[in-house]
Amino acid sequence: MSLLVLVHGTSERLEVDANITYPDLVRTIRAKFGIDDDVVLSTKWIDEDDDQITMESDVEFLEAVQDALSRCAGTLNIVIAPPPP
């Protein structure tokens, strides 16, 4: 499965196993971008209307995956941001 992940203005394309869980996804993103475990992240995916939808569980991640696969591109766009101060 293809992901396009945006963190602080830097985007990276990641290929992950189709059976990845939400916690594993977060660990993968933390490792790729060097984000410490103690940093609380806001994880959002971009829907077909370019709205940012909060993602915090396996159920919400599955919804995002299904949405991405139903569209022509098949790439899930994810935005990661630290929470506001």
C-alpha cells in the first residue's frame, strides 16, 4: 500500500504492508521522520474533498485505506502534526 506522508512541510512516499495496524503505522512514521515517542501527534488523512479527517484508531485507519483504494490514485495521503501548544 502506498502512503504519502506530510510532516512539517516534508513529504515522503512510504510503501507499507496492506495489513498494517494504526499503531504500527504511527511507529513507522515516527521512525521514518525521527519523531520521538514522547511527542504527541495529530494524525489526519485527506479525503476526496481535500478535507483533513482525524485518524486515531484501526477503525478510522481502515476507513481511510478503503477511501484511498476506492479512488483512482489508490494512495493514502496522511498529514502528521504536533498538537497545538
